[in-house]
Amino acid sequence: MAQLVTIYTSLSLSEIYIAQARLEEAGILSFTKDERLHQTAPYLSYGSNGIQLQVTIDEVDQAVQVLQDADILIPAVEKKDNFSKKLKWIFVLVLLIELLYLLHKNKVI
């Protein structure tokens, strides 16, 4: 099987289906990743970057062009601030501090 590449991500299943329909109209086969996760446990989608729309590596350029022409995909702009990554580390740190506090309170450590 050909290698799949993520070309679009969203937390909205509707947006993914619209983008997938545009690709289908253009004759491009696409796949969703983490769609079932979003349907069964939507709160976990936020940590996994949402639902991913993937195409084969051979059709990436054509698929990106189709989504850009449909105003679904905006050309990439380089981000210098990686806020979401920092936020994840802060969340992990808060959880660890809370765990240590609870362990200390219950005299486990």
C-alpha cells in the first residue's frame, strides 16, 4: 500500500467530510485517521490534533491544490510560536504536581 500523508486536520467531522467530498469530486481517494476516536471519545481528539485527512504520497500536490481552490485549505504559513506544544507540557507538569501532592498527602511517599 502506498504511504499516506496528512494534508488537512480538523476537530470538526463535518469539515473533514466536506474536504473529502471535494477530493472525491476530483477523483482523489482519501482516508480519515482518528475519525472513530472522535466519534466515540471526542474529548480525546483535542490531544491527538483532531481528525486527519490523508491521501497517498503520489497525490499530495493535486489534493492540496484542490483544497486550496475550494478555500478549504489555506497555504501554509510558517509558525514561529509553538504554543500548543508548550501548553501540553504545562498540562503534563500540572498533572505531575497534582499527583505528587496527592501521594504526599496520603503519605505514600
